Amino acid sequence: MSVLRLGFVHIRVTDLEEARNHYTNTMGMKVVHEEPGKLHLKCWDEWDHHSLVLEEGGVGLVKLGYKCKSEDDLVEYEKAAQQFGVRTGRVSKGENLTVGDGVAITLPSDQRIELFTDIEYGGTETGALNPDPWPRDQRGIAARWIDHALIPAEDPATVERFFTEVLGFHAAERAITNPSNPELLGSWLSCGESPHDFAVVKGPNAKLHHFAFFLEDWNAILRAGDIMSMDDVSIDYGPTRHGITRGTTIYFFDPSGNRNEVFAGLGYRTGPDFPTISWTEDQIARGIFYIQRELNDTFMSVFT
Amino acid sequence: MSVLRLGFVHIRVTDLEEARNHYTNTMGMKVVHEEPGKLHLKCWDEWDHHSLVLEEGGVGLVKLGYKCKSEDDLVEYEKAAQQFGVRTGRVSKGENLTVGDGVAITLPSDQRIELFTDIEYGGTETGALNPDPWPRDQRGIAARWIDHALIPAEDPATVERFFTEVLGFHAAERAITNPSNPELLGSWLSCGESPHDFAVVKGPNAKLHHFAFFLEDWNAILRAGDIMSMDDVSIDYGPTRHGITRGTTIYFFDPSGNRNEVFAGLGYRTGPDFPTISWTEDQIARGIFYIQRELNDTFMSVFT
Amino acid sequence: MSVLRLGFVHIRVTDLEEARNHYTNTMGMKVVHEEPGKLHLKCWDEWDHHSLVLEEGGVGLVKLGYKCKSEDDLVEYEKAAQQFGVRTGRVSKGENLTVGDGVAITLPSDQRIELFTDIEYGGTETGALNPDPWPRDQRGIAARWIDHALIPAEDPATVERFFTEVLGFHAAERAITNPSNPELLGSWLSCGESPHDFAVVKGPNAKLHHFAFFLEDWNAILRAGDIMSMDDVSIDYGPTRHGITRGTTIYFFDPSGNRNEVFAGLGYRTGPDFPTISWTEDQIARGIFYIQRELNDTFMSVFT
Amino acid sequence: MSVLRLGFVHIRVTDLEEARNHYTNTMGMKVVHEEPGKLHLKCWDEWDHHSLVLEEGGVGLVKLGYKCKSEDDLVEYEKAAQQFGVRTGRVSKGENLTVGDGVAITLPSDQRIELFTDIEYGGTETGALNPDPWPRDQRGIAARWIDHALIPAEDPATVERFFTEVLGFHAAERAITNPSNPELLGSWLSCGESPHDFAVVKGPNAKLHHFAFFLEDWNAILRAGDIMSMDDVSIDYGPTRHGITRGTTIYFFDPSGNRNEVFAGLGYRTGPDFPTISWTEDQIARGIFYIQRELNDTFMSVFT
């Protein structure tokens, strides 16, 4: 396991100032760098330079960056990806602001991910010397960090296979049509101990379903919902509990229509020996929205 | 203020055994008396003999019982009700199991309420000597008490006037069409310090919208939602926050289709000098479901 | 029951600027009026003009103000108090800022309380038209309201009798030496539906043990504790749960040494028919600090 | 990182039946195997055969078992440990019930740890097919898993060096005398993403300070505290917040005097690139008990 975590999300937004307002005043991120048409932001508990890049013009995913442990790993991942048969390329230091050399991969489902090891250190807002447990002057929802992303894919099984065989992820949970002759409908994949750092569900290629901000617990989810109401944020679904991952959640949209999630709770601690959980097709609605056991239309049909 | 609280709810259920399972195993009530076609139940933190009567045959409200402080008050309420112009009658001791003499009133919107002062003392499950804060052997959702009921009325203003002028309630919150020439759409009325012991909204006469169980807090709401999923309870809406009362909530149905609510949170402390809160028509969805700011169809159209 | 609630607490502080910092930046109150040597403050969810008066010079209680429903009640309370045999006097409109005529009473234990009905209306910070559940720009602990006060008395039984017989309070909980031949050690008295608006325990006359700020729930208690650490507030005891009232709590001191409490949770709903809970002497430590079942020295010996 | 987590804790207890009652009825574990003088237990969310071994006779630590990813790793760890200069040995399959071959290491501070890769699979109580988020029939505190252990050492720096250099742990937080010429007072070490899987503080060799059970959140901590009071468990300290790890906590003793902790909260997500947090000596009390900023005597002096 040398992929450490989702390092950054890079998306397009139709209006940069509306997006700035949403991600700073509502979500509580901080702008760490700005240039014409582009903003770099981070959450208060993240120590890398940034975790979100907003680029003006359109909507949807540009790419996901996954941080890895060592440069040797990058080389191995590149080789394994080529053997797997996906398109790869090199990313030079500085192409991503403050980020070192990396490897670009076009997933079998056509989204772009980039692997990197170096990024400028920014430090968390509580610091590394006798820190308080949270910063006194929090903004809005005060999201702690960007936690995971979920993408749709016409063939989720191949994407899952890529993440497990090439990048060493393990599936914490899987949704399948039926146990006897299963077709994969979705997979929640971890590169460490949290339930998912990446997930894929059946849907159109080259799109994003959502990326998620981590919150402390169910109380923080309520507070987030209150702030979304105060700030007129468009809700997709929630608050509720996920069966899959046990997390608690609200799905909502940024002003451009990119879907965000606030996700809370260390549901369980996973790892390479974690017994992968299976959800059968008849129970998938319960797996997604555990309390209501029903899926709403927008959640199933809106991708950006 | 001598109406103390909602004392009991008496409803019809289509199947008594399904209802028993719902109100005991899911909601956590205890059967305190049973006879053919009828069950009397109470919650663990209630000390009166019962708070819920289930009668087999059909669905919907039979009556609401409000407990009053003194018998003198009953006489005064009866007189005032007659002057108000509603139908009243006497209830003899024993007509309601273990309940003393009372006054029956047909509301202007045709629901029946009964006022009483005496009911057999049952004691809470934690007792009155060196009690634990909660009983160790809780069942299911472990609802604390029945808290309030909401009824629809073709003319909610007259029902509100009845509760304030005759019974001494005060409106904690009111929903109106617009501030300049207001028509009343709903009123949340308190006989003491909690935000509401009774509420009325525009809708058909002679029906019930829901009655609510009190839970400790937002965490208990999540736990309740989890149990509803485990027990295949049909959810109407939630979990969410109310703007009106600030409470947190899930609406759901018992197996017969009577709507229940779990309601949590001492949003504020009201009283006769509480400055009544107004909600204007354009903000009512936010008043009802604060986070989502949208009303679902069933919530607005299903009455029993 | 026409005493509505604890209306204001008036205390002495050694340094007004330190006290201002504590009650505003840490506790989250707002200064509504200031004059040389004196501050008037209120919490965000209180609608009366003020709930706390700080007077420079010394430490300890000046008086407690209890708000009543009607002026007729004031006259009756005055008469009953005189018959009870305590010293009473009249308070003229304006003696307390924005407060109307009132009655002053010297308790049998020598603390001064004042009863009043009128006080200037200030409004809560969320307002009375389509309000949010909490104000977006909260300060520090963001206490909701001042909830109750506890005083020591050499003869708590007489103080209890005064509050029940003269002012119509009811004892929600009582601590006694032993059930067979009980001596009263403490009484938690309510004028409405909350577990206590006033409490008395055995101790020296003419002193204050603490006054309490109401918070939403156990999560707000943790957040309050965190802020006390950030602001170097001196902790007396907690966080913990009370057996008595079921509330959750932290006791701490303002910079002058006056003991404050943050208290959370609607443990139960009381009323005139509430079955008074008894705690026996051997269980009192558990009644006070339910989890630890031990009392600390300062809690038992520091009065101001 | 191929040490996965703390796999089991093996301790001595003076009375096996008292211990059984504590770890099952109070803590919520389940006995998975019993034989004369010995019990094997697991928590509801653990899938390995057991996580706790109780052996009758005395009190204190027998050994800690850390689960590793592969047998190749065991060989490497053994070699590295020998080079480090600690005593090592081989553990044969079956010496620990259902556990495969392993490596025993005597730490520089004389506690015994064992590394292993195989242990019989037991499954969690919610299962791996369409699972509920928690088991409906929970017992007592319903601890989720055993999370970490803390040992004292005369020379904590050498123990820290052993865990980082030999076993690949990284220090999430460190307590030092002063930044300019630091002596190590304590180290909180992670083998994955949680703040600590092992910790060491200055103290006597060959002893245990505590081992900890993981709970969901601060609400679960309160519920645990309530149950400890109901079951007359001896509390050492808490509930409170840790500055170090940000976790919330209660320390308490099992009937034999072994110290347990309930620990909650995913304070942050660590990893090899986590910027190690330093606590200076003057702030250590705040680091340990963040709210109170004071250490109690028993916490500092009782080791078993």
C-alpha cells in the first residue's frame, strides 16, 4: 500500500466567484493561491499545499490526484498501468502548482488520475506544536479534509481491477447483481484503513459523481445541513446514513452543479485482511441510503 | 396554564399484533394492559398508567387526552368551551381505563379531545429513588414519552383561537400567508414550556396528521432511523431539522398507516411571554424541513 | 405557577474587563448596556433585555431576579412571604435597568431575590420572523440562556418550604439523609417544566454556589470544554453527567472566582404531578457526579 | 507498513468470573473460547478469532500481539529486531489459540510482543452480506474493537526507535522536555492511518499502562460512563478530551486493577507523511487531559 490518499480534486466551475464563496464561506476551505481563472484551496486539517483546484469554464472533473509514498512506486505503477493497457504519461514538476513529477493515467472509464509524491508543505491550521483540537476561528461547515471521490464507469469491474491490481487498493465493499452469477455494480476501494479512498459505480464514462469532505460526526452533519440552508445550497439527498461504509452523509451541489458530499464517521477500520462486504442488487437502495431504503432520481442520473 | 400536557393518544389500527410489534419492539413502549381488541401502552419515562391506546379496526384518531391540573379547571374549561360554541360532554371515571372523570370536547375541526386530571400512577422505569438516567434494558428506539400531536383543520384559525382562549395555550410559532393580510396556515401551541403540545395545520377536518415521540437528541434520531431500517418501517420524511420548533425529526408510519414522528431537542424554552415566531408562506417549506426546504407529497396529503 | 423563570443574576466581579472578556468571548454573551463599574449582558436565545449584571468590586451574589407572569401575583407573593416571616421590600421601576416594579425578598438563608414582571424586550439573535435555528455568527461557547442558580443554606428545608409554599415551586428531586427519618440535604425546585429553576443545598447562608448556562447537548458540553481550555478557564469539575436532573455538565470559575456551570439536556419534563425523586445520603455523590461517584473538595467547599 | 494493527492483548486477572462479567456485560465483548483458567474474547466489530486473552492469576500484561501482513515480513522483522539488539524467539502455530507461527520480541523495556500473520477468521457480528451498521442486540458498552495499548518504559526513546526503525511505525505525536535539547517523555506511534496503535511513556519497565477499546464518538463515551456507574466500575479519569490524538476518553479499571480506556473519535488521519506533533513539557497535562489541564495521581502512578 503506497498510495496514501486522494491528494487533490481538480474540477471546472462555471463562475469562479460563486465557487469561491461556496468552497470558502460555506465549506470552510481557505484559498491558498489564486491566479486568473483558477483557485487553489485547502481544508483546515490538511497539511499539503492544496486539495482542491477550481478552474473557470464549464463544469465537471478535470482530474484526481492521488498522493503516493515514494518515487520508486510511481515507476512501478506506471509500468503496471501500461501492462494493464491504459494510457499513461508523465507530469512534470510544476504542471500542478507546487507538485513534483508524476504519472498521468487515463482510467479504463476515461477519467484522468495523476499519481505524485511531492507537494509543498502548508501545515494544518492547528499546527504541529501543542495544538488545539480544532481552530478557534472556523468558517462555515469547517470541513476537515477531502476524503474520497466516486466516479461512474460503463464497466466498473475493469476499473476495480485496475485499482486493485495496479494500485494495490482493496475493495472494502462491493455491490453485485446477485451472489451466484455476479456482475459488479459498484466498488468502494481503500488504499489504507478508511472504508474508501475511491469508488466506482455503473454509469457513463469520463464523468464524476461526487467528491466528499470529511466531517467529525453526525452532529457535524446536522450543523452542515443547517449552514447549507442558511446559504441556500442545493441539496441532493440527506442527511442520512449509508449502509455501505456506515458513514453519515448529505449530498449537495456546488453553484456550478458539481456534486459534493459531507461524510462523517469512522464506520470501521479496514485493511488488506478486511473481509470484503457484499451488497446484493435487491438491497442496494438500503446500502446507499440505509434509513430510507429508496434512491432519488437526481442521485442516480446527475453526473458532471 | 393548567393543562399539563398531552396525556394519551387513542388511535385505531388495522391489525393489533402488527401494531403491538411496532409500538413495543420498534418504538420501545411497554404494554401495561391488554384486552380483546385493545392495548394500553406507555413509554419508559412516563409515570402515568398509559399514554397510548390502540383499538383494532380501521385506522386514524379516536381521541386525544390532555391532562389538567385540577378538577376546578375542568369545570371552567367546560363552561368556556360551551361559550365558545363547541360540543362538550362528560366522561365518567373508568370510561378510559384508570382515568377519572373528564370533559369531552369536539373541536371546531371535529376531532375529539378529552380533558382529565386523574389517572392511575404507574411510575417510570427508572423509578423515584436514586434513579439511573435511563433504564439498562431498553427496547428498540426507547422513546421517552409521547410529546405532541398535530391535526389538520379546514379552519386552523378557529382551532387556534379555541386552544388559546378556552384552554390557555400560547402560540409558540405561526405560519401565515403573508404579514400584511395574514391568513393562518398553521399554529404550534404550548401549554407550558416546550415549543408545542398541540399543533394544527390547514387540511381536512376530523383527521390526524401525526403524533410524536420524544427522543433525547440528534444522535437518538440517527439510532431511531437505523432501527426503522432494521424493522422495515415505512419512512415518510427525514431525518432532518425543523425550522419551526428547531427540533430534529423523522416522520414514519405504523403498520396501519398512522403517521408517527420521533422528535428531539429542547429547541428553546417557551412560556406566556415568549415572542411568537411567524413563518411567511414563501418560507414554510424551510420552516417544516429546514435543511431541504422542500415538502414531499405524502407529508402534505396523507391524513388518517 | 406564575413564576416563569430565573430572569437575571446579579453578581460582583473583582475586575470588570476580565469579566467582560469571560462572559462575552468565552461564554458568548453580548453586552447590552454598560456604565462605569457595571455591565448588563444577555445570551443569544434570550429575548429580555438582560440576564446578567456584573458589578465591579468583590465577588459573589448581589441578587437573583425571578420573572413572574402578572403584577397580581407579585402582590400575592409579597403577602405570602410576609406571612412566612421573611423580610420583604418594594423595588421601584428603574432600580434595575429597564425592569419594572418588583418585590424584594430576603430568603431565610439571607440571599436576596427579586420578583418582577416587566423588563424591556430585546429580542433573540435569531429573531421572530422565519428564524434560523441558531445565529450564524456565534461567539465562543454560545450559551443559550441562563438556566438556574444553586445557593447554599444552613437550613435548606426552610428555603425549600419557602419556594414551594410561597412561590409555588415543586421539588423535582430531593437529597435526604435517610428515608426513615429524613433531613433535607438539598432540593432541586422547578417553577415549570424543566428539572430546576432554583436549587438549595446545605452550606453557609448568604452565598452562591453557582449559576448555570444552558447548552444544547453533550456535544456542546465537549465544545465548551475545549473552549475553556483554549481560554485558560479554571475548571472545577466535569465534563460529566448529573444523576440529579440527568443533565450533563462542566463546573468552572469566572476570573473573579464566581462558579459557573454549563448544563445541557432536557433530562425529563417535570410538572406539578411529577413524582419527586429522592436521593439517599449514601448515593449523593452518584446523584451529583453520576459517572465518577465522587465529590471533589472545591465543589463542596467554595461558595462566593 | 506491514504491521496491520494491535491484534490481541493478553493479560492476567485475579478472578476470571469477575473479569468475564466486566469484559462481557460491561464492555460488551463475547467469549469465543473458554478453558480452565483462561478466556478468549472478541468485540462485535472484530473479524479475527479473538482480541483479548484473560488468564487467571495475578494482574498485568502477559503480551501484546501485533498482526502483520505477510510471513516474509515476519522474517524481516525478526532479523531487524536481532540487529537492533533485542531478544527474539519463535512462536509455533497453536501456542496462541488459532494463531499461526510468529515471532516473539522482548522490547527494550521488557514487555513481550508477538508478531503474527494468521489467525482463525471469526467474522463480525454484522456479517459481510448486506450488513446493518451495528448489531441489534448489543451488550453494555458495545465496544467496537481493541484499538491500542500504552506501555511505560524507563527509556521511551529506545522503544520509540525500535518501533520506527524495526517495525516501520511512525510517530504521530511526541512529548518532549523542551524543543531545544529534547528528551523524549512519550511517543504515540501508528502503523497505519489512525493516530496510534501503540504508545510509550516514561515509567517503569515491564508494565502496562492501559489498553483501549474503540467507541464511535463522544455520545458513546457518555453512554459508556453511564454504564460504568450502573456496573460500579472504578473510574480513573474522564470523560474528557485528549489534546494528544484529539480523542475523547474515559480511563477505568477492570476488577483486577488492569487499566482500560474507552477511546473515541477519528481525530485525524495520519500516515507516513503526517507532520509529527510535538508537545512540550509545560503543556503535557493539556496534551493528556485537554479540558482540565491537570493530571491525577493514579493516572501517573498505577501500572500493572
